[in-house]
Amino acid sequence: MKPSLVARPELARQGAQKIDWVRRHMPILSRLEEEFSADRPFAGKRVVVCVHLEAKTANLALVLRAGGAEVAVTGSNPDSTKDDVVAALADQGLKVYARHGASPQEMLDSMSDALDLRPHAVVDDGGDLLEVLHDRRRELLPELAGVCEETTTGVERARERQASGGLQTAVMLINDARCKYLFDNVHGTGQSVWDAVMRSTNLSIAGKSVCVMGFGWCGRGIALRAAGLGARVSVIEPDPIKAADALMTGYHVGSAAELLAKADFVVTATGVAATLSEPHFAHLKPGAILANAGHFWDEIDASSLAAAGTEQRTMRENVTGTRLPQGWVYLLGEGHIVNIACADGHPAEIMDTSFALQALSVHALLTGPSPEPGLHPVPESVDRRVAELKLAAAGVTIA
């Protein structure tokens, strides 16, 4: 394999401090690390991790190594890669291929470099490694027990590949586990999105009008936290069942033309390109602040927004202003995923549950019967164990 790609090796100590901090607040993974260190269930196995490469992901990689696995790590998004954490992992002997701000081609090359490990299991985010495995590195598929997929978008991509008959490995649907979407998607996204918005703007949410585009689990969390901060919340959702759910939850539901004209903040959370695009811009309220909470960078069509404006200006860090005919509007983080482009992503305690699901699902893939190619739910026993460990860590007894 190639040597690790480390852009800032001098930052290793700073990265190690970040990893140590999150480890102190991820008690479920700490418990699993104790068990894995004693049992070494992954001895002789190879695992590649492709998730937002920051301190919480580093902790997961180290827990897998504690179980005996040889681990290579790469990033799923160049905005979220922390060069100090990359340096710390490389300093601790892991293979790491990522740098902050990498180009799309560099990202693909780094993923392929990590896959040179010839993994038996993959931890994926957004389906990126699944795509690379099928499109560029098919020779690795026979050795692969399966992929553990973290996100809504990645699960949808796996389902599309399965429907077309092109899925050649097992995919464990981590995102569909209750301990994932009830905690990570609702509480993690809800808190981290508004953390990013408030850091970037230094503005109040209370008393403002917030429009959430998309009412899946992430949209639900964004709306819930906005309401808790004192905002008036509206929802744009084309699925009639989800729209009715938003209505019954207490939010104002309507069309884009109606709701965008009143919104001080507009947050997209769909996983669909051009959710907020050229036809919508004329409806935006002057002074509106736009943020994307979905997986793909093009959920807000930033290039069309720039083309629609007569002037564009950096207003402050992570805030770009565009003068439209009706007035200025402001885009956060260039339309990239706001909670990682403008903040630190989900809280450590939230990712503790998600990454515990990942660790135990890798354990199921590598120590149980080899699953057939196709889509597989997280075993109910894994989902329940993570919840039990979460309660135990909080000192809660329910029976």
C-alpha cells in the first residue's frame, strides 16, 4: 500500500487531543473496545472506514483496531476531513488517505488507495465506497464480506443498485436501525445544523421563521430543534404522507411559493439535487439565510444562485451574500453540508450510538455466516444491545 496521505503531520498532537476528548464522551464504544481488546474478534481481518474523517470517526477506527483488525481510513467529504485528526491516526500507525479541501478526483484516488488494503469489511457513508468498489475496484468484491452503510443517501444508492441487479456484495443498512435514525438523524442532525447556523451567522433563531424542505427523519430533527429555539416552523414536503405528518406535528405545511416568501431561514434536507434551485429564487424573502443539511452539495443549486444575482460577496466566514432583484440572500458553507462545513458535525454522544451500531455490525459480518449479496437489516439483537448500553451509560434502569 501507499504511505499515508498526511497534509499536516505537525498537527498530530492537536488531533490526538481531539480524539481523547470524544473518547471520554463515547462510553458505548469504550465498552466495546474493552470487549474487543479482550476477545480480538477481528484478528487477521482488514477493514476500511470511509466516513467524515474527524475525531469521532477516528475513535471508531481505533476501536476496530483494538479488536485485531488492520484498518485503513479515508474521508467521505473534503469539508469534514480534519488534517490534525488524519495526522494523529497516521501517528498511531493506521493507514490514512485524506486531506481537507481535496478535489473530487483526489477523493476518488484516496478511496482507491484505502481499498488497496483489500478489505473484508467496509464502513461507508453515502455509498461512495460501494460505488468505487463496483465501478473501479471490482476485483476486491470476492474477498469482501459486506459494507455497513451509515446514511439515508447511501441506503438509497444501495437500493437503486439492488433494483438494477448490479449489487454484488452484502450491504448492512445501518441507517435503517432504530438506534440510528431515532438518535443520529433526529437529535444529531437537529442539534448540529442549528449549531452550524448560529456559529456562522451569530444571529437569533428565536422569533424567526424557519422553512424546512424535506420531512424525513433529518428534517424532523431540524424542525424540532428550530421550534425549541423559539422559531415559527414551516415544512415543504412533496410526499403527501410525510406532509400530513408534518401538519399533525404542528408545523405549517404549504407550497414553496407560499412558504419561501416568509422564511428567514431555509434549510434543505432531502438528499435530492436542486431541492432549492432557480425556479425558487424569486420567491425568497430579502435577507433569507440558506443552509443545506442533506448529503449532496447540489441540494442548493449554488451556481444557479450566483447566476441569478447581480452581485456576490463574502459577508463573513462561511457566509456568501448574493444580491437578487428583491434583495440580498445569504448561503452558508457554499451549500455544502452545513453541520460539517460550518461546525463539528453531530455531538459525540450521538455518534457513540451510530458508531456502536457500525462496530457491532462489522462484528456480525466478520464473525458470523457470510451473508449473500443484497440488502440486510441490522440484526435486532444489535439494535437492542446498543440501546441497552446507552441506557446503562446514562445510569438508567428500565426493568
